[in-house]
Amino acid sequence: MALWQGQSRRSKTGRQIRYARGKRKFEIGREAILTTIGKMKRKPIRTMGNNRKTIALTADIAYVVDPKTKKTTKTDIITVVENAANIHYVRRNIMNKGAIINTKIGKARITSRPGQSGTINAILLEK
């Protein structure tokens, strides 16, 4: 089902607003892409202006930055530990921005948007 991202037909007080035009195709949004743990699988998406966006459907590798040494390490993702967006995402191992993942080098917080950028960048948390 398409998500309409246009203005609401109701005002703040609840009265109905009658617009002079209908919905437009460019106001349609996409369903959210829920990136899970698994073998790396990406999908190219066409965006407005015939631009391209690569989304990550599943991922098993994260690029983790250590804030002390400023060194980036490519490491495997073990599991999702915490997710402030939705507590049920932890059980389903869904990764989005702000989720805390357990990697081989320690816990890290995801700083990228895997459903938008196609990669998982994270920052290492202190122990």
C-alpha cells in the first residue's frame, strides 16, 4: 500500500480543508525497509529525478569507528542488543539508525540509515 506524504485534509482544530487539487504521484512515499541480519543483500531503487538509491535488505558486516583511535574497522555483526525505535525490533534483529548492535569488537551504535544508504556505519561504545 502506498504512503501519501501530502498535507492533511484536516486543520489543527479538526475542520476539513478543501484543496483545489488532488493527490500527486510525487507525494507518494515508500514502505519502510527493515534491514535484518543475514548475508549482504542490496537492492537499487529509483528515486525522484531518476536518481538512484541502494537499500540494504540484509547485512552481516558493519564499518565501526573507534572514537579514541579514530580508526575504522570492518567487522561482523552478531546480533541486535537494543533498539530505541521499537522494542520488538530487537527480537526480529532489525537494524536502523540508533540501534545498538553486538559486533566482534564490542557493542556499537548504528549512525547510518541502512534502508536509505545500503551500508551500516557504526560508532564503538565504551565498555
